[in-house]
Amino acid sequence: MELVLFTSPSCQPCKIVKQTFANNDFGVPTREVNVEEEPQEPMMYNVRSVPTIVVLSSDGDVLAQHTGALGKAGIDDLLRRAA
């Protein structure tokens, strides 16, 4: 599994989620996608708003998705639902 945060520099809630990503170990690889710099990838996963957190399988399939800010507990819950 992989945890992907779709974000934008102008998005205030994104900054909160980015801190959560940076300060926690979720037990899976994580990465951040700036939707302004990489507009094609959000389209692949039907991301229409930021912040959006997507849990991907090793094959790149969407296992779970959430739009809006989440803290560590919310992200942990998203990962549990994806497992």
C-alpha cells in the first residue's frame, strides 16, 4: 500500500495535513503530489479538491480516498478501512 497526499501550496488545510504526514510513521510509504505542478496524476484518481488523501494498492488501484483535512487518527482509520 501507499499513502498519497494531493495538495496545493495555496491550500491552508493542506499545510496541516502535510505536517501530519511529516511527523508520523504510518507504516506504509507516503508521498505528496502538488496538483499545480503535476495536474495529470490527480486526474488519474478523480481528485477534484485538496487536500485529498488516497490509499493505493501496490498495483495502483484506489483502496480508500478522503477529501478534507485529517489528523493522524483519521489517517490511521483510512488505512484500516483500506486493508
